[in-house]
Amino acid sequence: MTKEESELADALRERLKIISDDASRRNPDQHVKQLREISERIEGRLSSPVRLKTRLPIL
């Protein structure tokens, strides 16, 4: 896995953690803010000039 792929994977894992955090959802403004921030980070990774592999990992 390249550094870029690893960073994207980390950001996606962080997004899932935010989504599943029941305590965070009790404060909707903060929850949405966190989701926006991580989404921007993910979009930044996807739009980077480095091409990520377009294959799904075999699990």
C-alpha cells in the first residue's frame, strides 16, 4: 500500500468512527462539523494528482 492509499484508508476509518459515535451524535452541530472536516480530507486525497489504484482489495 502506498503512503497516499494508507492516508486515505486512515481517513475513511476515521469517518466510520465518527459516524458510529453515539455520543458525538448527541451534539448535532459538532457531529456535522467533524463529518465535514473528514469529508474534506477524504476529497483532498481523492483529488490529489497521485492516482490511486482503482481496484477493490480482496478480503
